[in-house]
Amino acid sequence: MNTVYNPLTKQWERVDDVVRPLPVIARDTRLVVANDTTLFTPTLSTGSSPGQTDVFGNSDGSRANIGIAVGSTNADIVIPDPWRIRRFIVVCHRSASGTTNVAITCTVWGRLLAPDGTPAAGWRWLTQTSDGNFNYSSPLRFVLPGSLAGVFGFDQYRIVFRREPDSNPAPQLSLVRVYAEF
């Protein structure tokens, strides 16, 4: 039996108490993006940049995928509390890449907005993960966490994909789902 001193009740209490269990962080996971219609090829590149192919197949590096819309700055998906996001989970389907083993990398970029809606600064790299090298068709799952201690804390996010090396045919992504955990 483990016990700890509780300064609020001024008593020694059991850690494994089923009546008053230890507090836990409540997780709220929401589907924020679903792209069922657009099939796209990730950008061929060895390094990450905000101008790579995003969850909708666009390569406009100034466009945000998820965030708030203020002034002239817009986002594909507008949510009221993007600063609270702790991690993204991206699920999609990958087509085959012939005989070449191709890795797909998913990267999250974030930026802050000024009160008038203009970007206060450029995109900042937050996190990335890869699915590994293989040449067959398969479902993919990318988990893109912030730090364990907190939230990402940005107004807008851009989620992009890249592939390396080149192959014929190039792998394509479809049925993209992006979940945000708050």
C-alpha cells in the first residue's frame, strides 16, 4: 500500500484509493480535417518547408490549414481554440511506389497572428515524423506531439508532407484525417 501526505486534508492517504483517485489530465480529441476527395503526391524533398504539399494537396506556403481567421488571414479549417492543441494525429492511405522504397514525412508548422490578422512572424517548425521506407500500398498513422508539458500555443498551423527519394510511380496520399488533441 502506497501512501502520500495530502496538504489539503492534512492526512496521509492511499495512492491507490478507488474512492478518491489521483487527478488525471482530461483529453479531448476532435476530428478537425477530413479530405476524402483530393488524391495528392507529397513534395519530393530532402528537407521540410512550409511550401510543401499540405493535407488538401496545396503547396501555397502562406496558407494555414488549421487555426483562427483574423483580418485578411484565413485558414482552411477555422477552430476557436487552436492554441490549446497538444498533438496532431494524421491518418491517411498511401499508394504503392513501384520497386522503390519511399519514406513519407509529415511536418507541422505554426505561426502567430498580430491583432490585425497579419502574421506576426513566419512559420516555425514544430515537429515531424516519418512512416518509414516501403514500396507497397498501406494505411499510415503519424503522431505529431508537442512537449509533454504543454500545448503548441500557436494561432495557425500548416501540416505538410514530403517524400524521399523519387520513384516511378510516386506514392500518393488519400483519405486524409487530421485529429487534434486538446
